[in-house]
Amino acid sequence: MATRVAINGYGTIGKRVADAVAAQSDMEIAGVTKTAPSFGCELAVRRGFPLYCTFDDTARISAFDTGGYECAGGLSKLLAAADVVVDCSPGKTGGENLAKYRQAGVKAIFQGGEPHNVTDLSYSSSANHDANLGADATRVVSCNTTGLSRTLVPLWQHCGSLAVECTMVRRAADPGDSGKGPINAIKPVLKVPSHHGPDLMTVCPEISINSLAVAVPTTIMHVHAIVATLPSGHGLTTESVVELLRTQPRVIVMHGGESRITTTAEVMEMARDIGRRWGDLHEIFVWEDGVSLQDDTLYYFQAIHQESDVVPENVDAIRALTGSETDWRASVAKTDAAIAAAQGTG
Amino acid sequence: MATRVAINGYGTIGKRVADAVAAQSDMEIAGVTKTAPSFGCELAVRRGFPLYCTFDDTARISAFDTGGYECAGGLSKLLAAADVVVDCSPGKTGGENLAKYRQAGVKAIFQGGEPHNVTDLSYSSSANHDANLGADATRVVSCNTTGLSRTLVPLWQHCGSLAVECTMVRRAADPGDSGKGPINAIKPVLKVPSHHGPDLMTVCPEISINSLAVAVPTTIMHVHAIVATLPSGHGLTTESVVELLRTQPRVIVMHGGESRITTTAEVMEMARDIGRRWGDLHEIFVWEDGVSLQDDTLYYFQAIHQESDVVPENVDAIRALTGSETDWRASVAKTDAAIAAAQGTG
Amino acid sequence: MATRVAINGYGTIGKRVADAVAAQSDMEIAGVTKTAPSFGCELAVRRGFPLYCTFDDTARISAFDTGGYECAGGLSKLLAAADVVVDCSPGKTGGENLAKYRQAGVKAIFQGGEPHNVTDLSYSSSANHDANLGADATRVVSCNTTGLSRTLVPLWQHCGSLAVECTMVRRAADPGDSGKGPINAIKPVLKVPSHHGPDLMTVCPEISINSLAVAVPTTIMHVHAIVATLPSGHGLTTESVVELLRTQPRVIVMHGGESRITTTAEVMEMARDIGRRWGDLHEIFVWEDGVSLQDDTLYYFQAIHQESDVVPENVDAIRALTGSETDWRASVAKTDAAIAAAQGTG
Amino acid sequence: MATRVAINGYGTIGKRVADAVAAQSDMEIAGVTKTAPSFGCELAVRRGFPLYCTFDDTARISAFDTGGYECAGGLSKLLAAADVVVDCSPGKTGGENLAKYRQAGVKAIFQGGEPHNVTDLSYSSSANHDANLGADATRVVSCNTTGLSRTLVPLWQHCGSLAVECTMVRRAADPGDSGKGPINAIKPVLKVPSHHGPDLMTVCPEISINSLAVAVPTTIMHVHAIVATLPSGHGLTTESVVELLRTQPRVIVMHGGESRITTTAEVMEMARDIGRRWGDLHEIFVWEDGVSLQDDTLYYFQAIHQESDVVPENVDAIRALTGSETDWRASVAKTDAAIAAAQGTG
């Protein structure tokens, strides 16, 4: 029987996760929530997802009708019809929501905007699927941490130990967000080291990592400049590192010089050609000609699509919590094949 | 029997037109051309489009094999298998190409980068489908002219005459083009009046129009600030103009205040939600609350997706040249329904 | 005896006006106000301007000492030592402030952020110096209106009548303001027509003008795309219009093609070479090769340095209110020569 | 007797160095060169600098007269009247020029756009003034290397050894350069490690350093994210590092939270308030609240004004070559005081 999945918060991440879940043969969307009638409801209707209100308040529920949308009820009613809820509500309301989910007896998945201690368990497909098997609640790590996990965990697995410094060059606003700046400036994140890197240790505590972050005037991707110190005797070369990364799931390695993909603009254009909805790129993009191993120090750049790399991870996390697929590579393969089939990008 | 369509130049516009053509039940893709093996070939292969070389040169043709792509031959061979060719090659090579197309006995459609006098005939679905019926060659007007045609032609048809001044605020580079600036400046187009507005008169000579243009540091859409002088006794109101525009094909009218779509960023985000390939927006976007009729002067803003608004127009133009559909509204409806069905956005 | 000038609000505009006033032989700075100790106080100290608190509140006044700055007292004390106050406080507090200024018997000058009806009198050096002679309070019009006044008033004076449509392409944030976006979008101002153009009629009611405005992702200048309808029999040519503009005070006319000044970036770089403090450009910049007269329709582009074009106008306005210089051209010449001498840009 | 200084190449750097040199009591400008008459000549005339042609070609020399500028002759004539030439010509012509300078018996200073091996000697005031005393030719290191030198050399001097990884977030174009992009993308420099960091070793070979670089869509400053490994037993704390940096010449340390200077936009605005010509910032800006020492790993951010931090270094380098001031701190103090006096920023 298909796992019934509720999406609490049908926004930037929620709408993407809903599509990815709906594409899976072992899952179905029980419903999605919005706080009020808006353009997002239109999309839910078009997809055929039952629409619920984020609140159980009768007035707010009936406001949907007034706005021209059929609302199936409040959050409680949705939870009663679900096995797992994916919480895609705005950050920092996780603790409060978790209580509701527990009371309803529904397993819960949070996003990286929430702190690790809401669930005391975090998730990344490539890092700790095993540790999440059968859990009641977990947190899919942020887009940045997911990106680090995809490339650093296999390196750590190969080397046995790894010490990493990462500078995160972050897009300052999402493409659909016109309110935020800066227009012409660089903004260092003055909390040093930043929280971004160390968050990786919630899914792979064996990697020692710190990070610095700066925000820059672009909307489309983050770029990580990574410096990893390998243990002596690592036995790797620049070429073998490239090969190791190339064989990881959800990692794309391309040569910038040969492909003329030299900036995040061309990476995103390639993603549009691939043809996923919203022009998304679920994969982490690594520039082959930006990888360089100097003695024990490994340098590389990777680009992160902040709106979508966590999307398939949420699908895998559902399987971890339900225990329906214990092998992370099998889940990843199943998730990605189903999305490709549904979005015509196979 | 389906019209066999060749796409000469499988780039930004060519790849989109190819998909739109392939979606039509009365057309099929005979093949697409590339100058050399590259990532664009990958896309053609995935779509199942026969791949040809832009040149008839044997060395260049065999370079495709070396690059790992099967090449069916040179341009001449493709033309021999086609009824109509859509020329999406870089601008200003039209005259030269037209000679080849004529020699091959293939009808030809050029893009707005070419000057009107290459064909002495231009095309816009809403303006002059009739005048193009059965022609040997035409030019689909540019993204900007197409945008003007969609909203100004119905206004002119209603009023009988129209004098227009338009300031075009243009994106300085496409999303996948990282080389061009400016990063932090406004660049007026010092050819005054600019060529953009008057190009509308190639498809609707009765509208009197001039334009000024400035380029600004954004990649996603052009915005037109339009001032139209209506003849006295026009009988219109701000509300009736909104209604007139709302009922035009390929025009979306939305209230910026209510929908929170207040910039081109949110317009493009809505387009991504609609879900066409590449996040395209074939429609012209008009802000309802930006329309204002003051006595005989009409003001409004419209946003143009420079990469895609001409795509369905090319499909209609094919039908005009073959004469397979004489009614423009019928062609538009057929084109758009087929694209919606193929791209799952119906 | 020198006119004693108070600057209420020592921020972006206030700091510039203070320097310009201090450069004049017939004026002196009585003091400047800040709301609290901050980096701006540093600048006032360095310039030798007495520092006052915007409020009369003792606690706020003594906070300056704590912050390491000598504060001479509250606003009342400053007004008691001044003949004229230039109000450079944030917009929309003008009405409230005017009451204080009147009570203190001090003449007052407001900035364009305030509405005209605060004073029922507005000021632009080139438009209505006469009408401001001896007045108790006036408002120097905004940077945009000042720019329109500099070029349109002489055209109107030559032609006798003028009907204008102007599209204002506005920088979305100032250079020192990193919080505002958009990063990658165009934002139309949906109040149509915008308030910008018609504000010109507060200083020159004989010009008929409307405007549209869009905000774009740049920080350095506004650009106006102007379409002016001249009365028939105007007797002007493109060349004579260029000549007319070239001979106006505080207007720079340069050929973009020859000077390679083709965007606002190069205009601002030229301003840095001129060498005024903050790299300011008090003049309106008109591209000679962007001026074009087509029958009775005149097209041109002008660039406006939003932070500084009103600065010398404030100095002239002081002379208008005190009646110390009745000829606007004489005041302009005196103002500009004194600034040039003080800033070494003569 | 004053050192006679020629400036070969009166562009972005040359015009600034000329002003800085002219401000010194022990130096005078013998002349400046331009390749052809242009707006830059205007500036030289205004400053009273003799104007020469970059070439000895008679036709090119007389073109200046045609353009309305008095030209004193070709480069050879200028060199005959100079003791030292500062080469500010576009990069990569250094070797060719050096031959001319040697033949004329003039000492020469190159800029960081030239490779170290043109002179086999490089210069940074804080690093190796001594090693440059009496030399015939040297190269002032680039803006980035100068920035690294200012903060890392004193750290190294304190600690005895230092291993550094630096990620350089670079502005993609200068403020007056409107042609270059990207508008909305991040561009990693795929040469890894980049040449930027290791260039520091040309002036301080004892520091071990590598770097990664990315270009971002801003025009105003570079930001360095620095990770330095200190030797154990360094005896430093976060506070003592801040103090060490605060006491270095040409380094400004400010608290971003308290000063509200949180991005490069506000840093540049502060520079405009300081009031140097062109709004320049000769100092390296370090955010106090971005400095953090974690055990032996020191993190900090610094911002670099790419157009001007090397300007005073050129003045010091002149004194090193002539041997007129053997103590680097004395030269720095003299240079900076003279600039402050000339530009009214004391």
C-alpha cells in the first residue's frame, strides 16, 4: 500500500517535494496546506492535490471557498489521512508543529531551516539513511549541507578522515524574491565560523569541518570553495578524485573549459535543458577543471541549486522513516527514476 | 500528411521552436542543425530529432561522429527532407541562407534578428496571418515587436487609429549568458528613436509608433512602458481596456497588488509554476493595476519573455505559409493546446 | 553678515548640503543635527560643524557624550542660532517640523521627499527663483524633478508650450544601501501615471507632463527617457536643441560615441574624475547623440545623480528666501564657483 | 632635490598615483602619458601635469594638438626628464617597457598586472621595503596581494610561521566598466589554486599560502575569506589579533554590528565620507566581528578597494628605489600625511 504523504506548507520547497512524491509508485499525496487562498492554490488544483488549510480555524478554512478554492479542511484532518508529513513551513516553527504531528501519530520530516535539536536526528541520503530507518521524525539537512554531504561523505569514506574548510558564496535572494538586496555589494556573514559547514556533522560527525560565508548579488545558485585536508597515505590523485565524484549519485562533474559551462548561469541553463519542472537541478555540479589535489590538500568548487537539491532527499527520507527501503542507493535510484519518468527527463 | 519542418540552428530559439513543432499533430521535425558537436546535440538526441550539420562540409559533418553524435548529413540533405525550414541561425545571415532555401524549394521562416527586407514580409499571429497565407518566406518579428503586436493591434482594431510612444527597458543579457554586462549601470540605446517600436509597422503599418530603449542589469525579461494616444471618441475606459486585453490570446492580465506579482522576478516565478519547458512564458504579461486611461492617453506596462514569446508564433507562421490553417485564431488555439498537452501544462 | 544655516538631518543629503553651504562666502553653518551618536558625527566633527541633537530630550542629548561626541544641545537651541534651516530629515515629517521652525522664527527649506502641500511653495533654481524671493518656507523639488526642470524649463521658455511624457528608469537603491533589491528584476511603479513627472508642475505649471516609472537593479543614477511634443512653428532643429541644452547651467552635454560614455557607469566615472566630494555630479548629463527631433517630437535621454543634483539648489534656495540674491543665474554662478573653489574642481 | 617621477599610462591606477606623488614634498610629476587625446588628457591638464605621448611616433604626438591638447613629446623625452618611471600601462607589456626604461637610465616601478619575473623583485610596503632599497626596478604587487600583505605579514612576524588558505570573492568589473558581466551568476576561477594567494610569497616567501577565487556581480570591492593556521604556542586570542590588526598602518578595523557597515556597499560609503579623490579607500577594511580564533585556526574577512589600495605603495616604492627613506614605517607615515593634507582628509 502506498505511503500517504502530507505536505504542510506548499511553497518553494513544498511544491517541489509534492511533485516528487506524487511521481513515486510507492507514495501518494494525501494533501497539501496553504495558509490562505493564493496563486499557490491554483497550482495544487492543477496537480490534483487535495487542498487543506494550515490551521484548524473555521474562518480561515472557509476563506478558501470565498477565494474560489475547495478546501478539504484544516491540518488535523489532513494529518488523520496521512502516514508521514513533510513539514515545509517557514523555518523555526518546527518544535510547535512536531507536537501536533506526534499527537496525530504521524511520522514527520522537517527541512534544514529548522535546527537539528528539534528532532535530534538529521538526514542526508548519502550519509546516514541507515541511522534514520524507522525513526519517528527527522530533519533533511539544508541545501548547503546536502551539497557538502554528496561530495565529502564519499571522500571521507575513502580516506577514513577528513578536515575541511569551506567558503560558501551564497546567492542573496531566490529568483522569485525581488525585495532583498544587495544590488551591488558583497556581504560577509559575520558569525564566524558560520553554521553552514558544521551542520554537516549532524549527519556525518566524523568529518571535521568549518566554514565562512558571504552573500553576493545573484539569485540562482550557491558556490562552495572547498579546501579538504586528506590524511597522509590517501592514495588519491586529482584524476581519481574526479572519478570518485563522477560516480556518486546526484553529482554532475563537467569540464568548464570544454563544455563552456564556466559560471552558475550556464549551469542553470543546462538544468533548463535537462527539463525538470522549474528548471531545477537536483544534482550538485562540480567543475572537473576546478578539482586539484596538491599533496594532501584537495581543492574544488561545487554549485548548489538552493531551491531543489533537497527535493529527492525528502523522498528518500520518507522511505527511511517508513523502513520501506533500507538501502540508500536503492532508494535514490528509485526516487530519481520516478521523477525522470514523470517529468520526461529520462 | 504532416508538414515536415527543418530547424536550422538548434540554439536558444531553435530548441524551443523544435519542441513546439514536435508537439503539433500536423507537423513533424525533419531534423535540426548544429555547427559542431556540443551539449546542444545531447538535447536533440534525447528528443529524438535527427541531427544535421549546418554546413555541407564533409570534415565538419564527420566531426560529429568524433564527438560521439550521429550526424545525418549537411544542411542540403536536411532541406531535401523538409517542406518548411525555420531559420534560427544567428542574426544577419538570412540573405545568404534564403538563397539556399529557395534553391532547395523549401519555404522559409526567419527570426526577428533579421531585417524585414530579407523577405519583404513579416509575421505576427495577431496582426497579419492573412497576409502571409501561401507565401514562400516570411520573418517572425522579434520578441519585442511580438509583444507590442499582441496588445496594440487589438487596441488599434477597436479604435481605428493609434499613435504610440514606447520606452523599452531591456534585459542586457540572457540568463545563460554570463559574459555581457553591465553589472551596475543603465545603458540608453543612443539610436533615437530606436528600431524596436517602428518594427511593429512591418506587420501593422496603420499603427504610428516610435520607441526609446535602455538596457538594464537583469537577465530575465523586457518591460515596455507604453503611452498610446487614442482617437477622440474611442469610447473606452480603463476597465474596458483591461477587459479587451484580458480576452486576447497569449496575453495574461494580472493585478500586481493582489497577486503580489510586482516585478519581473515574480512573473518569471509564476511562469516556472505554469511549468512549460525552460520555465518559458509564451504570453505577454500586463499588470492590471498599471493600466490607466487618462482622457485619450492610455498608459500601461507589459513584460516580455525574450526567449520564448515568439515560439508559438513560429508554429502559426508555418501554417500560414503552407496555407493549412487560414484563420489565425484557430491556428493559435491549435498551437497552444498542443504545446500544453505535450508539456503537461493544460 | 553671513546667513546662519542649520542643517536638520545630517545624512545623505544633509552632509552634502552642509559642505556646499560652508563653501559659500555669504553663509555659515550654525550646526547640524543627528538623532544619536554614529559615524556621521565623526564627519561633522572633522568638518568643524557644531553638532546638535535632533530632539530636545536631555537623555538623548547626553547620549552623544557617552558616545564620545560633544553635543551642543537640542534642535531648539540650534534654531535659536540660525536664520534658515534646511530640513534634510527622512521624508514625511515635514509638517510637524515646520511648526517648530515657524515657532522659532526661522525660515525653512524642505526636500523633495515632502509633498508640495507642506509649504504650498516649491523651488527649482532654473524655474522659479523669483517666486520664492522672501518666502518663509519652501521645498526644493526632488532629484528627478530638478533634472526635468533643468532641461525642460528652457525648452518651454523657448517654445511657449510643451507637452511631455517621461519614462523614469530609476536606480532601486543608493550605493550605501545594501538592504534593498531587486537583484535581478525590473519593477514597474504601478501607480500610473507616476507622481514624478507632474511634480514639475509645482515649479513650472505651464508644462504639461506625465510620467511612468520603473525601478531597476542599479545603485548609481536615474535615467529619464523623454518624449516632448513641441508646438508647431517651434523653429528648432536637433542641433539647436543640443545647443540650447549645452548652454544651460548645471547641464553637461556629451557625445556618447565620441567620449565612450555610453552608460551611467561611465558618467559616474567621469564625475569621480571631476573630483567633487563623494564623486558627486551636480549636473544633469544629456547624451548628445541621444537627442533627436522628429518633426514636432523631441526625444532625449538624461541621467540624474540622485544623491547630489539638488545640493546646489538648496544653496540657491537659501538666497531666495533671504532675498540676498534676486537673480537666479547670479546665484547659481556664485554657488557653483564657491563649491568648485572649496572642492578643488575649478 | 625632489625626485622627478614619470607616470607611463594615465588611466585608472596612473591618475591616482600621479595625484599621490604630486602631493609629496620630496617628489614632483615630470609628466604623464596617454596613447591618444581623450577625456583623461583633460584631467592631466586640470592637474597641471605635462602631457606626453606613450609613443615616440610623430604622427601620434601631433594628434594631441588636433585633439586640442598640448603634448610635450614622446615617451623618450619624458624619460629624459625623470628619475623614476611608474609604469601603469595595461598589463603584460612590462618586459618590453623595461628595456626602454633601462636604456634611458631611469628606475622603474611596475604594477601587479605584470608577472614577478619581469623584474625578479616585488614590493609591498609592509613586507619588504628593505629588500627594495636602491634597486633599479621593482613591481608593486596587485591590490589583492597588497591586501594580504597588510594583515598577514604582521601576523607572520608575530607567530614566526603561518599557513594560509584564502578564498577571494572578486568584483567582476570596475565601476566605470560597463561591458563586462556576469549580471546574475558566480564564476569560479578554474585555475586551482589561483595565482592570487601565492603571489604574496614574492614579497614574503616565509608565508605558505594558497587561494581559490570566484568572481561575482559587483563592481566595488574584493572580499577575502581567510583561514590561517597559526603555529602552536602562538599566544594570541581573538582580541589580541584584532588589536594587532588595528595597529597596522593602512588597515581599518571596525565592528560591523555597531557601525552598521555590514557589506562592501557601506564600506565604500564610509570611504566617500572620508573624502579622498574618487572616493578611494587606501586602507584594507577588516570586520572586527568577523575575526575569530578557534584554537590554532584564525578566520577573518577583509575588503579590498581594487582601484586604490596600491596607490600609496607606489609612493613608498619610489622612496625605496631612490633610497631616500630606508624605514618603511617612516615612508608610509610621510606618504599618507601628504595625501591627507592634499586631499583635505586629515
